Amino acid sequence: MDFSLAEDLRRALPQLKLLTDEPLSRHTTFRIGGAAALMAFPSTAEVLSACLRHFASHGETPRILGAGSNILAPDEGLNEPVICLRELAAIRRVGDTHVEAEAGALLSRTAVFAKDAGLTGLEFAHGIPGTVGGAVYMNAGAYGGEICAVCDAVTVMSVTGDMREIAVDGGTFGYRTSRFEGTDDIIVSARFALSAGNPDAIGAQMAALAEKRRASQPLELPSAGSTFKRPAGGYAAALIDQAGLKGRAVGGAEVSRKHAGFVVNRGGATAADVRELMKIIQDTVEKESGIRLEPEVRIW
């Protein structure tokens, strides 16, 4: 990357927060990753658009980051710029039963907003440690709920800064994926169609799911959540457990002893450690069961 780009961007967009040589480990839940040459933090769609146009004029295509809760960032860092959407985080009620949230809004905060508004449908999302943009991008889900069941419109922006709204249809989402993967579209916001409910009952359900999560998942250690997608006809965690891999470690990366579906960072893990451990898991599970597990975590 041309390092004069940062100074040009500061002059063009003085309101834009910019960091240089910023460790990605500070912005991923794995706490792994080398330095990004440049990270931009737009706080409005207008600033995001101007930032994208500026990058495009310099021949740069940025990486897009939310909470970094499903990302394994490279040890060597990134030479291309990164746009982090965490400051693009407004949430508002639309009409009687809809909530619209910007891409950087935490999914947990959006669920609480809906609860406080007396709207039910996002309880499952309260414990998912990601942003709205990332959740829509990968059709996040937990405990029987998925984003596809409540999302009815998504606003996206092209890499040249042009914005448009897309109505959700049957072809928008799949299991832990969406039509936005493999495209240059950047998710700016999403609208959720919910139903009227009792805030106390909604809060009680959230609390019950949170307790279930705390009891079964290694929340005390850095991870990226479920490492592999659920295969047809089975569960990744069960297959990993049955293959005798609980506690298997490479460097600082370990298959959680609490939940085999999680690879955790026990301290000092590198991306190379995690990738090697993931391959061991895939190879061993395939040898034992004939099933090749597909990563859910996105490897940069």
C-alpha cells in the first residue's frame, strides 16, 4: 500500500478516525493478527462512502471488519487498508414492528433495543458476539434462531460508495452464508421484522439462553466461536469429541476441553497455530467419520 494514502485521506476526511500499523489482534476476538497498514473507522454512511471513493481512486480495495468475532487474521498483518465499521452503530425503531440497525451495531445491543421496545424475535441473537453486518453476511444463528428468519431488507454500498436497498427473498440466505459473500457489496444496515411481545418475558428468555451459553461454551478464553459449520446429519463438536480431539493443542491454540466445537487461544496462539490445528481436526474427523468439516471461521 502507498503510505501517502493515509495522509491524503486525513486531509480529505479530517473527521475520519485513522490508525496506522494497528495490530489486528486488538480487533479480533481470537486476539490474533499482525498489524494492518491502515485502519479507518467511519462513523456515518456518508463518511464510509467518501472513504471508499478515496480508496477506489487510489486503486485500493479495503477489507471490511466488524467486531472481528469470526475472523482469523494473518500473523504477518495486512498491507491493504481495513475499514472497521464498529462506529457505524445506530439503531432505530421503524414503524410498529421493525428495527433497523447499522452494520457496526452489536447484535447483543440490537437485541436489547428490540426487547426494550417490546419486540420479540431477536432473543436468539443476544449472546452472539458480533455485529449486525457480520451476522447478516454469514446468516448467524443460535439456539434454533437465524438472521434469515427476521431480516427483511439490507442496505448495501458498492466499493465506489454507491448505496442501495435490497429486499430479502428466498435466495438471500443459506446456512451460515448469504448472497453478500463473494460480492463487493458492503453491508451498511439491516432491517428486522419483529413481533409485539412482553419485555419481561423477552428478557427472561435472553437470560436463560445466556446462562445456557455460559454453562456450555468456553467464554473465558479468546476464540472465534464455532470453528466449523454443522455438517449434514451431524454436529461438528460431537464429531471432534468422538475423534478424541478435546484438549488437542498446537502452540497456544487448543480444542476447548469444555466444548469441542471451539478452538481457543490459551495464550500466545498464532494464526499459523490455529490453521494447523484446524487441519488436524479436519483430517482426523474425516479419517474417523468420512466427513470433511468446513470452516465457519473466516480465514484472512
